[in-house]
Amino acid sequence: MSVNHIKPYKDSDKGKKEQVAQMFDNISENYDGLNRVISFGIDVKWRKKVVAIVGKNNPKKILDIATGTGDLAMMMANLQPEKIIGLDISAGMLAVGKQKIAKANLTNTIEMMVGDSENMPFEDDTFDAITVSFGVRNFANLDKGLQEIRRVLKPGGTFVVLETSVPTKFPYKQGYKFHTSVILPIVGKLFSKDKVAYSYLSESANSFPFGEKFNNILLKNGFNTATNKPVTFGVATIYTATK
């Protein structure tokens, strides 16, 4: 099954987009804490690598898609851009993010906005850099989302994706499978009021086209170059593309 067809709520008539928004609204209050526990805090290290890649071109305008509670957007504020826009389909996640941003005195730099990555309210060639961390697998239409990202990215701009991938080597492959199919849903059920959310997150992670497959999808959708760098034994991958 393609990642476009995997939805959080199997018995719901709503489309993937609406279901993903509902799911993240439901888990927004305890998402940050659970994320740290589930990833053993390694996700912070991965995001630092993304910030380093983005910072190479000294971007003035940055768009962070599927920004969630704004973790990556806040880290990129250290690059001192003129503006960062954090876009997300979930108002619940953004509400948590806005509190964090206010607390860190970053309200002038970071603007949080409810929006759909497949139909963005921005002009062509607006952003010097665009990032998505753990969000592309939630796109209802992956190709459409990537084409829209390319549209609003400036020529010469950098697009960086941080996404889960599946380790291919023993014993990491087996350990990852156990962690995502057994541990993650159990933790989700124990600590989240939305019982299916973490099952969906692991299912969508396991079916996402990673490595060269995703590089090829980026190229197919008009990006000039696409490279991938696995991190932490391949449990996640950082993709860098240019327009």
C-alpha cells in the first residue's frame, strides 16, 4: 500500500488530510514529551544536522512545513533569518508551538500559520529554504505537495527533508521493526488519549519510500539535485534537494 493511502482512522469516511489534522489535534498536548521518549531524544540531534545544512546559504526567508509544535523552526531561529513561517494543518499543534515561541521571545521571527502543504498561500519563488521534518509521509498527495514546495522555493534555494526510514542491516533492521511495530503503539496507547495515532505513525513510517526511492521522487517532481544521508543506523534519513 502506498503511503498516500495509509490513514489514521480506518473506519472514518474523511480524507487523509482531515484525518491527519484531527489526529495531531488530539495528540498535540503530549506530543513533544512522547516524541522525546520514543526517539530517546535523538531527534534533537537530527534536527541540528538539518539546521546546519539550511544555514550554509544564510537564508533570509525560511518555510518550515508540518512544523508541528515548532521545534525545528525554533532551532532555525539561531540562523538569524528575517522570517520563519511555520505551516501546519493542525491548529492544536500550532497552539502548543505558539506558547513555546512566546516563551522563547521568538514571536517577531517565527510566524505560525494553519495551512495545507499541497495548496500554500505564497507567491512563486518566495523562500530561500524550505524544511519538512517527519511530515512528508503525512501528505495526502506526495507528488502534489512536493510540486507545491518547489513552486514557492526560490531558484537556487535549498529543500531539506528529515524523515523516518527503515534500517537495512542486521541487527538494526530487526530492532527498528520491534520498536515501531510493538513499542511505539504500546507507548502511544498508554500515554495518549488517541489510541490509534501511534499505530498510524509507525505504519506510515514503515511504508514510506526512503533512500534512493525518495531521491527519485524528488527528481521526478522537478528538483535539480537530490541527495540522502541516513542517520543513526538508518532509522531516519536527511534529504537535500535544490531548485
